[in-house]
Amino acid sequence: MRLDLALSELAFLGNRLSTARAVCDQHSQSESHIRSRSPDAVAYPETTAEVAQIARICTRHGIPMTGWGAGTSLEGHALAAHGGLTLDFSRMNAVLAVYPEDMLAVVQPGITREALNADLRATGLFFPVDPGANASLGGMAMTRASGTTALRYGTMRHNVLGLEVVLANGQIIRTGSCAPKSSAGYDLTALLVGSEGTLGLVTELTLRLHGQPEAVSAAICAFPDIAGAVDCVTATIQMGLPLARIEFLDTEAVAACAAWSGQTLPPTPHLLVEFHGSPHGVAEQAERFGDIARTHGCRGFQWAKAQEDRARLWKMRHQAYPAILASRPGSTAIVTDVCVPISALAEAVEETRADIAGSPIPGPILGHVGDGNFHAILLVRPDDPAEAAAAKHLADRMADRALRLGGTITGEHGIGMGKLGHMPAEHGPAWAVMGAIKQALDPQGLLNPGKLVPQ
């Protein structure tokens, strides 16, 4: 790695290239429990041409390149595991075009989902993928993010129609189009979405937009136990009720969220649900859901039809992570997720809850259970190796259980560095095929090394 030579050629960036220790250290931290070395330098490109020039220089001198969005990933995806150069895309944050008739937007990777939706407010359209954090759209595409609304609107896989990408050698390619569908060759867009920056640096995204619903209704409902809540979810999905969101919080998560938000909630498992559609349709769907919930032991609803009431409800859900951290002061969290077929959801959640109950650490469970995806927030004392080992054991058991039940080791967090060890069990020989694709596009292994593929 010839860093000095590369830095001298990158001087065209002026003050948008930094080797300051404070700047580099800032880019060595994220929401993840994973710790990594700092990058050797941080670049702030403003155009695709600059990204391509940076890639050519780094490839010529063997410098690792790691893309950086908002730093909200949970498996260490954007950490510079091998040092080198971090490309911070925060200055590439524009909405380049909106096509209301086609329900499309073209954006740069550094814009966040909240900023995009603020820009779209007057169009009657919105971008639905909501992972909770105000993540950058480039980072969301690279981790194939989803979130609370994926049940109705899909994940990033369903909502990214095309990409502009800079490859390791500086070549600029475009994938996909503005057409609703295509059968023209390999689906490179689908290959790149979820690639965690290991195949290319995304500089532009074409996104599918959706119409803002005419009516929205939300509710929170309590259940006597986990089985009743999860069985209610399963029955609702199997009946084809068109939910926009259905979220699960176990008793520990409910207690933490209630304390944090100042709300009064019974200390039992809860579901949070939301319906989108016409006023008549939403009312009918809510009534049918109420019937289903009551047959599974629901102890009553708190409906939220007014916008401010819904905002308060979902703010409580989106603030679950800091609320749970606050429930055990001085702790840090190892956050993990799995996804299983809906028929196996109750078994997966109840076995996970039993594992945590038998461990020395707390671990509230919550998640987007409408699509089989749930999370455990495992709280550990940062200076206690035994607790860290217990959390790692619990996370490993969750992953093994998900595979046993026909699921996956992660529904939305991705692999990064945190879940590399489980990839052979999930993919078998197909993991080596992923490595071969990486080798073909990035033969020196410079794009986000240490992540996702065989090392």
C-alpha cells in the first residue's frame, strides 16, 4: 500500500481530503458493537467523476476503499477494517430528478430517507423504506435495508430500479432503467443491492416511489403472552389482511419504551399495527384485525387516527434502541436479527426468549414480525468479558436456529464483519461463488475488504 503517493495524487480534493486523527476516528465508530482501526484518510467527493478518479488512484496504489453514509449500520459494514481511504458521501446528497408520472426519483447516495421524503412532500409521493434510523439511501441500498413498512411496500431490493456505480478500477457503469421491468440480461442492480460496498461505490440511485395513503390508522394492543401476539401476526398474514406495518415488542421492550417515552403500558407483549388505504378500507381492515386479535387474547386496543397520535406511537417504536439501552444504565448493546418463515415465527421467538431468560444478561426482543424478522438487543457491561461471551453465544444460537427453521441469519442488518462466521452454514458452496464474483470485479480486493465474502 503506497499511501503517501496516493495522498499526493488525491490532493486535487483540497480540504475535502483529511488525515486528521479526529476525522479518521469519527469514521471508525458506528452503531455497531464492532470496533475497528481508523481509516488512514477520509475523502469527501462531490461528483461521480471525482469518485471514479479516487478509485483509479487507490487501485493504482493498492489503497483499500470503504464507502461511508450515515454510520448507522449494525454489523460494522462501513468500518475501515484494513485502513486505507474512507469515502464519505455526505456531500453527494441531492435529489437529482423526480418523475411524478412514473413514480420515480433519482438521488445521490448521501441523501437520507427523511430528507428525500421532505423534498417529496408536495408531490403526494413518498419513499416507504423505513429502517428506523435516518440512514443514507446509498447505505440502505448497500445493506438491502428494510424496516417497519417492508410488509406492504417491500425492502430496498424492491424499491431500487437502477444504480450508477463506480467499479474498483474507476469504470462507471449504470444498471437497470426507469422501466417497470426488464428481461435484458443479468440483473446487476439486484446483485449490487446488498453487496455492502464490496463490488462498487454507488453514486446514484433510481428509486420507486409510492402514493401517500389517503387514510392511515394505527393501534397498539396488548397480549397476555408471546404466543398470543405471534399467533395473531401469523393468522393476520395468512388471512391476507393488507397491513402496512405490524411490529412486536416483548414485555422487556415494552417496559423500556414506556419508561423512555413516559407512556403507561401494561407489562405484557404488544403489537403495533398500521393500515393504509381509503377511509372505508382502513376502517374495515382495522375491524377485521380487531376480531383476529381478540381471538388470540388481545386485552384491548389504543387506536391512533390523528397524525400526532400516530407520530407519538411510532416515535416510541423508533426510539426503542436508546430506550432499551437506558433500561440498563452503563451497558452497551450487541444487536442481532434473524428472519424465519412466518410458520416458524412463534417457535423462533419463544425459543429465543427462553435462551435469553436462561442467560446472565437481559435481551429485549422486538421486530418486524409481519415478515418473520425480529431482533434481540443484548445488553452487556462493556468491561465484562463474560457478558460479552454470553451475548455472542445467544446471537450464535439465534442464527443457528433461524437456519434450522428454514430462515436466514439476517433479515435486514446484513453481514459486514459481525456475521461472517455464519455465511458458510447459510450458503454452502454458493458463498465461494460470491467470492468469485468479488474477485472478478475487484481482483485486488480493495473495495470494503474484510466484509461479506470469503476472506
